[in-house]
Amino acid sequence: MASLGSAARHDPASSIAPAQAGSWSFKRIRMVTSQDFLMAYTLIAEYIQHPERAQCVEEFVVDTRCLPFPRLNKPPILTAAATFDERTHDMIIQLAEELGLPRDTSNDILRALELKKDELNRKVVDKPEPPAKRARFGFRPELGGIPNYNSAVTVLLIALCPNITTLRFHQIDIETPLGQFLVLNNYGQLPKPFLLKLKHVQHHPVTGFLEDSRFYAYLRTLDDFRYVHRLPAVQSFSLEGFEDYQPDETEFPRKTSGITKITISHSDMSGEMIGSIMLIPKKLREFSLSTYGLMNTDGGTSVIDRRTIATCLREHRDCLKLLDLDAVVSGSHAYHDSDEECFHSSEKDEESSDTQAVIGTREWCLQQDKKDCSQGRLWADEPANSREYPPRGIGSLNEFTALTHLSIRIGLLLGYNDTGVSLARNQTSTTHKLIDLLPPNLEFLCFYGYRKGERPEVDEQVQELRYNRVERFPNLSEIQGVDEHIPGVPGSFRGDNIREEDLWVRPREGFDWLEVSTPSTSPAHDSGKTAT
């Protein structure tokens, strides 16, 4: 196996023209690879001295694990000062101290900066680790062995860039300096607020050198929302390629965020987790969900109860404008009996001190959100038992008067499995007519999973819809998935036996450094797709 360094050296897309070397104006900053973190201190020093250059940054990509990512392009070459500048370092220290973080968190950042100073002055930092403890394959969790360095420099860069509108991240531990900074900033606990212009949040993993891209990433908690959901400008949150294998907690007070758009794509998450996410926004205007596309670690699949999805959707029936639902649902499952039974309270005494600290942070966040939450129960999986649901269906959408754009598996409306697997076992609803289940103000309609001629009873209902389209849906200008079969969202449709060649491939667009003066089509900085 080649190390990250050797892979990057042989990457033809990694080279930067000499005339472009040394540029400091970036539209997108990436803190993912070891080389990114190597240049982070230099970039912080430059932004401290020239704040106007930090104002160019609009996109920020971060994964502080610092895994080897051979397919990502190298960062631009920045010309740094030949010697360490004490005055600039003092300004960086002052910035860290003025963030207003708790003492322990602040000390972690200051300690990392002082060790970096020693490193820059070519002093001995610590004894080197014995060979048995050294990371393999070029994987260095913290740069140069400096604890919390990756997290610390990411905090400082975010603090220096006031115009970030898009944040793309993965694997931020809530107890690291970065996690604490984001949580406290989100809940308004810092003297000066940051990320005030953040609009779009993307939890999109990029597969590292030591990871298998065929499998889902893990989503164990809803901490990712605790980093951003209260920020004033935030509009959208998307998750890509996750399964919630043995989640630590899924509780989140409902309707506590200004987020209006949520996208969950190529996922294998439980209805409980999905439902909790759906209820976080005060007014959800756009919701997209697609399931499957990758492989599970244990070979199983999560359970999505149709009533959970239906109940959570109905909470937004007066404001939801776009719904894209390519999900396979099933029957009911066990529900939580009480809001008070959270965080596996019966096991708390056996948790480690680190785990207790994480639980303490989550409970503090929970109490802060509860102050603004007047919606009663917290759990998402509260089925509306008084409503009638067809088998495998989510019920009628005719109450969704704001809904104008609908893409949905036809089986979710008529109550049958339309994936092409074991069709004989599932019968369509005989009491629900398709034309009566649709929202009244539709402008666009797309059916996933409909195969003309396969089920006469479904064909009859589709023909009724087409015949009465003008009368019942005067605003409906386009219908897709009727004459042609649309299996589902690309990369998500599957049967009982998924072939490896049919697996969804995680996109790599938007991961490279992007200079302000460089067109987005430049292969040296952001080709849209990174080198393979």
C-alpha cells in the first residue's frame, strides 16, 4: 500500500503552477489530510495579519481524523516566512483566549499552539512514541503528535472566516475543542457569535485510505445537529450514506431549528432516527429521503415504520412544499414508553468518565432545547393510531395543501411493495384511490416503482389520475414515471441480492481547495471531481 504522501506526489492533478503558488485567497478551505493540517498554522498566521483574505472563504470542509486520503488533491503551496514570528503567534494566542471557551477546552487549544510553537522553533516536544505505538500507513491522528492540534486549528480558522456559508464535515467528537466550540456557539454561549452566515450544512463522509467505501458510515448520535441547528441563517442539512448501527441516542426536542430543508440520501437508518431528524425544524419546506445503495456491516437492514414517517410528515403538512420519498417501509416496531428513559440511564454507573462527559454535554443541550420546545413528547415514533394506513403505505397526502412537488414510490401511496421483490406477497389497497391520496395543489409529480401492465388494479388508478388530471389538479404540469419505469433515486434501488457493481459510489465533488481567482473547472484546484 502506498502512503498518502507517495500517492499525492504521483497525482498529476496535485501540481500547482509556479505563478499560482503562494496565493492566500480561497473560496473553499479543506482541513482533511495531513498536508492540510500542516499548512493550517501558516494560514491562520496569514489571516491574523490580513483579515480581508479570510473574508473570501465561503466553504469549509473538515474531517479532523486526518486519515490518509490518496485520491484528494494536495493543498496549494503557500509561501510562509522563513523564521517563526513571535508577534504573530502572540496574536493567535490572544484570539484563542478571547473565544470565551471553558477553561479546560481553552487550555487544550493553548497547549496545542504552544507545542506547535516549539515545533516551529525546532525544539524537542516530547519523547517519540515507541515503534509499537506508531500509526501505520502514514495515519497520524494528530499532527506531529500534538494532542488536539487538528481540532484547535480548525476552531481558529472557523473563527477567522466570517463569511462561511457551507460547512461540510464528518466525525466531529462533541468533547473535542472543535465539538465544544461548535456546541457553545450554536447555543449562544460564547462572547462573540460565529458562523452567522452559515446556510448549508453537509454531513458527507469521504472514504479514507483505511476505510471500505462499499459500506455505510455510522451515525450513532444527533450531535451533528447540536453544532448548527440554532444558527440564525442555517437553511439546509444533508446526510449522505449513513446507517445508525447501535445508536447511542436519538432524542432531540422537536421544532427547535430554523432549518427548512433536510436531505437524507442513500441511507439505512431506522424510522426512529429519521423521524427525530424530521421533527427538528420548526417549518420543514423540503424533505428528501432515499434508502439503500451501500452494504451493511452486519448484513441486516434497519426498520422504517410507515406510521412514524407519516406522523412526522403530518407535522409539516401546512408548510411542506417539496417531498422526495424513495424509501422502503415496513410494519410497526417497539416504541419508547417515556421521554425520561434516555441515554441508557440504567447503564450510566458503568460508563467511563469520558462517556459520562459526553452524556453530560448532550443532557445540557437537551435542557437548553427543552426551554424552547412546547411540543410535548420528544420521541418521533409516536404513530397516530387513530388514522387509517394502507399496508406498507403512509396514508393520504391530501391535507398537504402547500405541497407542489412530489416524487414518491407509488407503493407508499397504495400500500404495496413496488421494488420488484416478492410482489406476489403484497396486495394493493382496495379502499384507497390514488387520485384521492394526492395533494390538491401539485405542480410536479413523479412515481418511483410503477411498471405499466404489471398490476391491472394499479394501471386502472393511474389511468383515472390521467383522465381527471385537469379537473382535480389544475396546476399539475408534469407527470413522470407513468409511461416509463423509474426504479428510484439513482444508486438507491435494490432487490434482495445487491451486486457489488450496483453499489452507489460516494461523490467526491467539492472536496478540494478552491482559490477565489481560479475557475471551478481548473483541474489544479477544483476539477469538480478529484483525481482517481
